[in-house]
Amino acid sequence: MKVNWISCKRFVIMMLNILILVQISSCTKESNLHPQQGPMPSPAPDEPVYMNLTSATQAINSNIGGYFVALPSNYTKTSNTFPLLVYMHGAGQMGNGSTDLHLLLKDGVAQVLRDKKFPGSFTVNGNTHSLIVLMPQVKSFPGTDDVKASIEMAKKKWRIDASRIYVSGLSAGSMAACDLAAQMPSQIAALVPMAGVSTDYATTDKCQRIASAKLPVWAFHSADDAQVSVDMTKGFVQRLASLNPINPPKLTIWPSGGHDAWTRAVNPDYKENGKNIYEWMLQYTK
């Protein structure tokens, strides 16, 4: 009987291919069973920090029915405490704390956060910090009780660095922030008033209390403000400076802008001596 050598050769080649496939399959299964024997993936680089802006229709006191808050995206990934900025709005943003909350987003720091222009972190003197920003909405003109209640709520609800609590605001909110800073200056690390200061600074000891507590102040106003005279802020800062505080007060007067002294001030791109208002605040602690 003749042997078909060509057919035998094809058969042998086919069997060899089958054996090779079996070996490859076995190696793959073994690798899956013992992944630790292979190379470990490189650790992912640190993710950039951004701000998460949310609203809450939760009453803080009888005059505050809700608020906006911005938390750094890394808040839940660490057990660290965070600096707090409480920013008080003006008369044009007053509301019920629920259906009126959107009014806060039209001005000030809330608008910067809405537009996603608020940095998730700031590096100051070689240290990096991320702010928690609280913006309560008042039903009627704000007062010191509203600012104080907001701070106390924040300290209970989030991990706040008590040595880095900053207060600021615009117009009526700025006046309340100034009054609160004068009332409890040992608990505030820095004050940034915009288009409004304590109206009775000349007849009370508010400036003395702020100066004695070494509380840094950076005030903003527009020269052509027809609603709140620029002379109020100038007088407030001059009175502080006359007391020779360790931290001399800063004053920025815009040549124009009317009653809006805050839009440029809250812009993170605006800097004096290399610092925006957030970097300026963060260099101070209590």
C-alpha cells in the first residue's frame, strides 16, 4: 500500500499547531489565576482638585433659609481640616433660601463658583490649601447673628480648620462681616469687606478691637459709588491704620465701577503683590 506522504505531512503540521494553541491557552489561564506574578500597574498621578458647588434648603437660623456651599473635590478622600470662607451677599440677593437661592449665583464669589473659575487649591508660602466656601441667603438685611450662625453650622457640618476662618461679603453683607469681625476678632483670621464697612466705626470701639486682635483687613470700594460712599471705607481703613496694628490694613479703590466693588476683587486672576484675595487670606491664621 502506498503512503501519501504529503497528506501525512499536512496531518503532522496540523497536530503541531493544535499543541501550540493548547500551550498558549494554558499560559493565559495560569496568568489570570495568579495576576500577582505579573508586573504591577503604576500608581495613578494625583487628580487635580476642583470645587463642587451644591445648594441646600436647610435653615441655619430664622433669617437664613438655605445656602450654597462649595467643597473641594478631595474633601471625602482625606481626614484633614479645611479653611472656611463665609461670603455674605448684598440686598439684591435676599430671598427665602429655596426658590430664591439662584439669586446668589448672580454676584460675588458664588458667581465665580458658578462659572467654574474658582481654583480648587491655592499654594501660599509653599503650602497648598483648599477652601470650603459657604454662602448663606438671608431673608432680610444680614447681621452679626447671621454670620456667626453660619460659621457655627459649618464647624458642626464639615471639618473646619478653626485657625483659618475668613469672612467677606458685598455691600450689606460686607457690613455684617465687618461687624462680626469686630465682635469676635480673636476667631477670625482675615476680613475682606467690599463696598461696605461698619457704619458706626467712628463712634464705637470696633476698629480698636480689630486692630488689637491683629486681624488683617483688605478693603475694596469704587470711587464713584453712589449708594455707599467711598469715604466710609476710607475712613474705616484710616481709623484702623491710625491704631498702628501689626498687620496694616490694605485698601483698593477702583476709579470706577459704581456700587460694584466686588466683581474684580473676587476674580482669582486679580492680584496685588502676587496674591489674589484668597491667597492673601490664606497666609493668615489665628
